[in-house]
Amino acid sequence: MTNKLPKFKGEPLIEIPQFIPVINFLEGDFGKAVDAEVQGKYGKHRAISVVRYDPEMHVVVGSTPFYCVAVNEFIASEGLRTVNPADLLRMQRARILPIGQHEDTALVLGTEGDPNRYLARHLMMQIRARRQDREVPAPAVIPLSEIGLCVDQHSPQGLRFKLKDCAQVFYDLSVLNKDGRFSLKDVDDETGLPNQTRDKGDYYLSAGDSGLSVLRVSNYHGIYSDCVHLEESSSSGRITVISTDNNSRNFKIGRAALERRLLKGY
């Protein structure tokens, strides 16, 4: 060929969705402002104050289920919420953010007893009233974005959880009854949890189905449903936020920006 051809121009051969969810850690000016709201309302409780915005790292450091629920209280009006287990599954598959930290994503309710008997009993009462049934297929998993927070002087933490009116609860997740290993292909897209465990797999499930615990995705690429110390946090903890509708003013990507990414290399 003696002459170089002009550059080929085309259109992406995929359907670009109307809504593109965006995900990020609770960081920067937004994270700082949210932390100020959370601490201003609930900061006298240890389950909240152990998590703080770090001005040097510019990110909220640490995580407890109480703090995550409080965050949702302040960001819901912005079209945002904290991630659930299914969101983290998609995040892992897309390799968008590094899961080098632990993430609290849901509560696991097994029985009305210990650990965390007081909180477990109150949640069980709410679920029974909603189901109009004394039998609750357990263990049940409740994403933290489906829960509200209220002050309760009788609670050991000074706070307790309350189900939102239309809370989504996943029942009878028997996979949480036994430790094991799993691969991403074993994970259900709706729950974000494996349907089964095996002797071998890239990820580890540490099971817990008694009382109330927090479901935590760890920096060791595992899922732990036996984290019973609801007030404990560490510097490796992070809180991840996802947009839920096109009205989100934060973490927003324009369609033009996405199209430029898709066309790159065409």
C-alpha cells in the first residue's frame, strides 16, 4: 500500500446504559463533610468515634456497622449509599478499586441469643412483625444500607439498629453455617455471597450464624460472617460509597466521558 489510509472512525458496538453507577471510598472533602455530620450527631458513642476522617490520608479510616449505617443517614438524599456484598462482588470482577482493606457490608442475624443478644433480639422482633411469622429462616443477611440507627440507652453500645420500611433481607443463607473456600463463579449476583463452599478456591468464607454479627469482606480476599465485635475497628477499614440514581451530584460520570473511554482504541 503506497498511501496511508485515513483514520477509521466508528461507534461502540454496545448499548451505553442510561445510568452508570460510580463507586469510591469515603474520601476527600466529601468524606470529611460526611464524617463531621456523623460525629456531630453520634460521636459520643464509641461505636462511632473509633472511625475518623484522616486529614493526612484524606480518607475516612476504619469501619463499624454503626458508622456505616450512620453514613447512609446523611448520604441517602444525595442518591448514594454504602456498598452491599453484591456491589463488592462487581467491584472485584471489574477491578475498579483495590480491596486492600476490610469492608463492613451487612449484618448477619442467626438467633436471638449471644453474641450481641440485645441487638439481635430487637432485630428479630422487627423481622417477625414484618413477616407476620414467628419463624425466621436464618441466618438472615441485612445490608447496612437497609438499616437505620437510633439512640437506645439500654443498648450496650448506646445505639441499636432498626429496619427501614422497605428493607431487603436475604433469608436462610445456609452457606454461612460452615467454613470453606469458594471462587467468584460460586457467588450469587444478588446476594454477593457464595451459593456453596468447596475444599479449594481463591477466597475463604469464615462462617458465623449465632446471635448478631457483621458481614465483612477482608483484605485477605475472604468473607467473614463471624465478626461479633461491632464496636471494633482498625486502620485498614474503609467505607465505600456507590451512586444509586442519576440524581447523584457526587461520584458522577458523564456519558460523554464514558463514550470517550469506549471509543479509545477504535
